[in-house]
Amino acid sequence: MKRIAALATCLTLSGCVLSHHSRLSDRGHEFSPEALAEVRLGETDRRWVLDHLGNPDRMYADSNGVIYEYVGKTIRKSDTDFILLFSWQTERVIEEVVTRIVMRNDIVQSIEVRETE
């Protein structure tokens, strides 16, 4: 009986000393439709893309040409504290946006934007 009372007391008090906070943050590259509308397919060159959009997060070549990928992420970061003795943090990607620009001979051929949740 004493153990049950002690456990009930601990559980009751633990509600007072458990705290949880979470916040969203954006990381990486995410472009507005207006910014991407400035890119002219078949005209805009590599230099313009790098000057205005920055360095890509990933770059690789395939049979279509050189592909630049810009990745933007929305991340939920959670902090949990328990009795000021234990603390842990978690991060989870809520949304990811990949902007894919295909270039051939240093000229933009296509742009694709993909969103994942």
C-alpha cells in the first residue's frame, strides 16, 4: 500500500516537473514562385542561377545534362525536460521542398519543384 501511495505521489508530482517545447524552423533553400519565374528556359545561364539562387545543395550529371538540386526543409525541434535531471531533443522533418534545375551547355532547360511531407 505504501508503494502504491509513493508511486501515486511521484506520478502526481511529475506532472509539475515535465515540460515540453517545440518550434518550427526552416533550413536550406526554398524559392518563391516569383524568384523562379525570373528564370527563362532556354535562355538563363549557369552564372545567373548561381548568382541569384546560390550554390546548389546537390549537383550531378546524367544523360539530360547537369542537374542542380536545392533543398529546403521545415523542421520541428522538440525539447523535453523531466525533473530537471533528464533532457532530450528530437528533430523531425515536417516538409521538404526540392527545386531541380536541369542545364545543358550551361543553359537552363527545365525546372521542377517537388514537395514531400
